[in-house]
Amino acid sequence: MRLTPTPSRWLAFVLLALLAGPAATARPPNVLFIAADDLRTDLGCYGAGHVQTPNLDALARRGRVFERAYVQQAVCNPSRASIMTGLRPDTIRVWDLQTHFRAARPDAVTLPQHFKNHGYTTISIGKLFHNQGKRVPPEGPFPDPVSWSEAPVFANGAHWQDWVMPDGGPPPRKQDAMQCLDVPDNAYFDGKIAEAAVAKLGELKDAGRPFFLAVGFWKPHLPFNAPKKYWDLYDRAKLAAPDPAAPPAGAPAIAGHDSDELRNYGGIPEKGPLPAAQVAGLRHGYYAAISFLDAQVGRVLAELERLGLAGDTVVVFWSDHGFHLGEHALWGKSSNYELDARAPFIVAAPGMRQPGAGAPGLVEFIDIYPTVVELAGLPAASGLQGRSLVPLLDDPRHPGKAAVLSQHPRPYFDGTFTHMGYALRTPGHRYVEWRETATGAVVARELYDEATDPRETVNRAGEPAQQALLDRLAAQLRSLAGEHPAMLPLSAR
């Protein structure tokens, strides 16, 4: 069945009901919008057989896995603000952890706000915008309350507080990067979020109105703490070491970073490589955190099914970016490499053709907003920079985009930056230009052949034989930048 936009969401779903048969409903669909934090594509449905994710794999079997989906910037606040506004980081002027998008775009209509404006009950539980409830910047609270029919149900708490002390006392200010305790799921933050979401689903069913319920989980974000039963799913001795462990040959220094996020935790060396045992422990902890996350998502999806809402609900699952676990000598996100820029994105919608088939076409996370709007049959929002992915939901063989764009500044964690790296991802290559933000001058380039070198081990930008390809990709980057003139200074601008 083809899902197409119509002037009226009600008309759209009357037609949907007629096409799908007597079991369908003419009521607009609900939306369950589930977010993860720092989750790379280490899921069974993405071919990662070393990670146990039965619930997300089951969602993938009844939905569409976007196999090559790319975030706009691989760090929480810019990525989430971009997803929720449908605008690129340069347009909303958000590149750090502190800036609120409404400082530059006070009138932006966010994704939940668009649903609220068209009659939906819109509710936030957990982390959707960056650390909502944790920081209140001068521009206003991160929960962005105008976007929601209700205030966020569960939004308090910082990462360092999501730490269980056996004696019940307060956690240390600088806790370890890992914790393995035999405690119930709700001892940690994400278990409480799942409980709140399950309870809210029952309330929403009783209310009888279409809803947009956003549920944001913190895992597998550092610290890698999860109940012991999830650690027990893995044999540390059998887990692979980082590969590649070294930076790409010929890569410019500006492409890497010092893994400062991890080094802020107790027990981690301030500089230099980590001991092999610590590397193995951290990778073990990350996988345990993924399985813990998967179990919480499973609880929410099971309740959706139990309440009889699954057939009338669009389920969207995404992560704000990927993560490095020692590959390229990096820990954390904040780079333009594939492991950071590529992230999981799964959609399960009523009436989809070929559920379970993966879509290999290139897509971007700014495409999420228009996609969900079209699936709900709502009028299209104006001014968005992404495009609807309904064609890929209808036909997984759809080629997607010719190229997608990610970016990241340098330096980063000091709150200021002098350079921006723009990464163009095509079906066969990753091309990066590092530019001075003041002048647009290119100071370094990267080129990776994703067909022959998917682990990005060799930067080929300096090879004379690649010059024609470099010129073509550079022109493609400038063309894409020209479509979005709010990008930081480029020499052609």
C-alpha cells in the first residue's frame, strides 16, 4: 500500500482504512517516538551478531531499518535540536552543548509542536531535547514546553547521578565509567523512564485522543552502568578488540580528539592509551548498556501491544549519533567518521509494504520530521530542510539521497571553535573538508573509499590519482551547501 500525503489527515486515514480492510481505523495514527543516546549501529538488525537486542530486532522485522542513516552532528544537543526542528545545525546556530535553538530561531515549530498544533496530545518522558531538566540556559528551559501538551513527565537528573551506591549514599562527583550491580532495572534511570512510559500509555488509551508520546532513554551513554544480568549476557574474553585501533593513515590531526568525555570519569588515564583490560571492560559495559536499553524499549512496545494500540501507532526509534569504542584511537562521539555519523533509525508504520526489508539508501536525520508528519497525514510543515522518507517505506529499494551531510567543529569542549569539518557521505565515499570558520579556507581534506575500506583506515585525499574524484566531491559539497546558505562561511559563499 502506498502511503501518500493528502490535504487532510482525516481523509488520509479514511482512505487508509478503505485500502487496508475492515481491521484498519480512520482515526489518525498515534506516534511513539523513542530515542536512545550514544547508540551506534551495534544491533542485531544491523548485522551486529555480537550484541543481544531481541526487542529492537523484533521491531525491525515489522518495520523498516534505514541501513545508512546519518546525523547532522555527532553530539547530543546539535543532533537533537536538528532532529526536532528539521533544520541543520548551521541554520539553528547550535554546535555545542549549551546553546538553545530558540536563541537563533525563536519561532521554529518543533516536531511535537506541529503535532500539538494539529490536535494531538504531545508528551515527553526522559531525554528528547538535550538534558532537559538538567540545564536551564538564559534562553529558556531545554524541555521547550511550548512543544508539549503536558510538561515533561520524567526529566530530572544528570548523568553522574544515574549511579547506584550499595550503601544508599550519594554517588561520587567523579564516578567510574563502569558499574555492574545485581539490582532491578528501575534502580537506574532508564528503568524508571520505561515504567513512566508504560503508565502513560494506559492513560493515553483511556483518553481516546491521538497522541505523540516521546520516550527518551539515556543508555548506552556513559557511565556504562546496567544491572548485572545484562553484563552476564556477554563473555568478555570473546569480545573483539577495537578494529581499527589506530587513526586512519594520512588523516589530519584535526579529525581526531582527546576522548575528553571518557577521561572525565574516575579510573581513566588522563592521557595516552587505555590498558587492554580497561578497553575490554568498557566495550563489555557498552554492550551491556545496549541490552539494558533494548529491554526497556521492549517493555514499552509490549505495553503498546497489550493495550491494542500497536496497529494504530507509528513507532519511530532513533539514536542521536554513533560512538567510538577505541576505534581510530577514539572514545566517545564528536567526530565526522562513519562510526559517529551513522546511527540507528527504524520506523514501523501501519500499512507498510515489505515489513522487515532494510532500506540501504542514504538518508539524514533532518528527514525524520517530514517523514513522521506525512505518516500521520498532517499538513506539511514549512521551511524544513529534510524530505519525507515515505518513498523508502513504500519501497526499500528506493535509492534515497545522492549525498548526505554531517559536520563537527574543532576545538570543541572549550565552548569555542575556529574550524568546522563538513563531511559529505555518498554511496561510495566519505569526503571531509576542514574549514576555517572565519574565512572558509580549507585547511585539510579527507577521502575514504567506503566500498573498499569501510573501516576508514586510509585517507586518500593526498593521492594524485584521486584528484578528479576530490574535485567532483568538493563541487557536490558546495552544491549541497548552496541549498542551505545558512552554513558557516564557505569560500564560494
